[in-house]
Amino acid sequence: MNNDITCIICPLGCKIHIEEENNDFTFSGNICSKGEKYSILEIKNPIRIVTTTVFVDNDNHRLLPVRSKKGIHKDLVLKCIVELSKIKVKTPIKCGDIIYENILGTGVNIIASRDSSNI
């Protein structure tokens, strides 16, 4: 398997070329060792922070920004967003409050990114 990715760990944004043979990886293009670690994680277990909005129950037009407390597997991001589109939250809400516990059985909580008084 050959794969090219852009490292996002530091501001350099190295273009890393990865070759894999029999679960042995070789890297080229990265300036530091952080790129190798990032590349392996990105290939074996790509995770992302989910960011979206949820409806606020007491106003049809207000949305509250939310995010996942930790990263979830990349394949579950869209499913999480669909699940969150079905809920309405009640105010007041403080930044960091848990909005949805254990989304899709991942063990990851969805939290408010802002106080409801600021939306």
C-alpha cells in the first residue's frame, strides 16, 4: 500500500509518503519524527473531533455549537452528526456541559462549545 498525507501536527505541514509492506511502514517527506507517529495513527485509526450544531428547544431559529470531547473514528463522524440533528436542548447551558452522553456507543461525550446565553 502506498499513501500520501499532509501532516497536521505542526505548522510545517509536511507531505508524507507512506509505503507499507507486511505491516512494516517506511516514510519519506517528513522533517520530524512526529510525522511518522501521526501517519501511523492516520492509517490505522483515523480519528476526528466532531463539530456541529444542535437546536435549542425554546427558539426555532437558535442553534448551539457543540463538539466531541475526544476524537471519534472518522467513519462515524457523519452518523454522529445525523444523530445530533435529531435532538433539541433546553437552556440554560454552559460551555462544556454534556449535551449527549456516549454518542453511538463510542464512550465519547458531546459537549457545548458556548454558553446558551451567547447564542
